[in-house]
Amino acid sequence: MKKIILILLVCLFSLACNKYVVENVFQKIYPVTQVQLAYHDVYSQLYKYGLDSIPLDKWITNDMTIDTIHISQKIVRKVVNKTNEYTFIFTSYVYPKTSFYEFVVRYDGKKK
């Protein structure tokens, strides 16, 4: 019985100390008319997190097209250390009647 209680305490203690989170630290949606503001925010966030100004056309690109919908996603990552990283995701959505952009900075790692 003592072994079971000890094992449970060790498990609970290890879970409490290793909080791993995935959260968006920046997220914004831009209409087509504000594409320059979107680009400005992209490069501002790259600078804020200490990443060189890598042009968007050099980011990893994922293009998806279904019928009349086209989604183009560009991704770059900054690895801080073994357990912490930032992912920068710039997505353009083109629908038949509307288009817009979305920019997300996602943090993966241990809770700060």
C-alpha cells in the first residue's frame, strides 16, 4: 500500500513540475486592404523574438486548393532550446467572395 501511495505522489509531483503549453502569443486577422499592415506586423514580431527578417517567400510554404478555395500557409520556426520554440505562421485565405490574411505566433514549451 505504501508503494502505491509513493508512486502516486511521484507521478503527481512530476506532472506538476513539467507544465508543457502550446499557446498563441500573437494572433491577428487582416482584410485584403490591410496587407501592408500584415507584413509590418510579421516583420515586427520577427524582430521582437530575435529572428532575422527572413522574406516571406523563403518561408516553408504549404498550398492547399479545394474547388474554388485557395489557402497558402507560410511557416518559419525559431528554436530557443530543447524544450521551447516559436512558430510564425502567415496564412492567406482566398474564397470566391472574400479574401483575408491571418498571422499567428505560437509558443510551444514549458510554462513560463
